[in-house]
Amino acid sequence: MRSLELRNGEKYLVFREEWNKYKESFYTRCKTRADRETDPTMKQRLISLASNVNKIDEAMEKHDELLMEIQDNPTDLDAIVAKRRKDFTGDFFRFLALLSETYDNLEDRDGVARLVAKCMSAVSAFDKTLESLETLDAAQAKFDDILNSSSVDAACEKIKSLAKAKELDSSLILLINSAWATAKESTSVKNEILKSDSQLWQQHSPQAMTMKLRILMLYTRLPRSCTNGLR
């Protein structure tokens, strides 16, 4: 019953301009009636009603403010999402759904639907980008740990351990291959490649990664700038 009351309250409070005209008198009346009420149960119900409506009001105001920012800056949606990602919640999209229900005009409803689609697309793109950056940072930390190994054999053992634990992911392979692409142009590395199985260098297997890493550490002093461009 309580959740039903809150949902009904959201429907009324979505009319922000109308609600703002009457909300002060509503809170005043609730307080006055609660102060005069002699029945403890009824008094508590009035106090809870005012408190719950106030919570809904604050949430609706926040959603409405975000909506206005989006409408005022339609070409800056990606920047708004980056700045206020935490505000693009399920509650915000439910607010937009409630708002759409208040329109009788199909064109207005379609406008809200298009806005929802754009917001969800921008949020999805932002989350994927953030996830990719976090994954790359984790891979960079693993790569740095490998390069800081006490010996070539120790570094290769770390590669094997990562592969065994299924942590030799695509981001780490990308870093190793990027460093490899930079270092393999040196004469010493080219000579070593000629001595080895040429097909192996095209693979992304743990064996290929280990061989690449071994040659990198034996024949080159790999500069950290090799991977800076990937961060």
C-alpha cells in the first residue's frame, strides 16, 4: 500500500509548475492537522505523509532540473552524461515515462520517447568507454608488473600464470603487441625473429606472448613510452 501511495504521489508531483503553487500550503496544512490531532496513529500518518511527499518532491525536482539541462543543451548530451552520470538513474527514466503519460498529444509523447532513446544511448556509450578505460588500466598494471620482474624467466612465469588464471585478456595482449610492434624494428630483434617460427609471431597464445616478452626483455630496453599512447 505504501509503495502504491508513493507511485500515485509521483504522478501528481510530475506536474511541477502546478505543484509548486500549492506545496507550501500542503505542508502547512499537514503540520497544522498533525499538531491538532489527538489520535497518535492519525498524527503519525500525517507526519509520514508530509515526509514521504517531501522525499518524492525533492527527487522530482532533481529529475526535472536534469531534464531542463538536457533540453537547454541538446547538443551537449554526452558532456552532461559525463558530468552527471550518477543522476541518470532508473528513477530518472521512470520520471520521463510519467511525464510522457501526462501528454495527450502523440507528437509530445514521441518527443519524450526520442529523448529517452538518446539519453540511454549516451549513457551506454559512456559506460562502455569507462569500462574500457578501467580494463586498460588494469592491463597496464599487469604489464608494468611483468616488466618490473627480477628476471626474464620470472616475467615469463607471470605470463604463464596469468594465462592459467585466464587473466591474459585482450587488453594485456594489446599492450604487449604494441610494445612488440615498436621494439621489433631493431636489428637484434629482427635477427631473433628469423631464428624462430615466423607463424608464431602472428598468434595471441600464451606461448607467443612469452616468446615476444622474452625477446623484448633480452634484446631491448623497452621504454615506457611504447605504451603511453594506449592509456
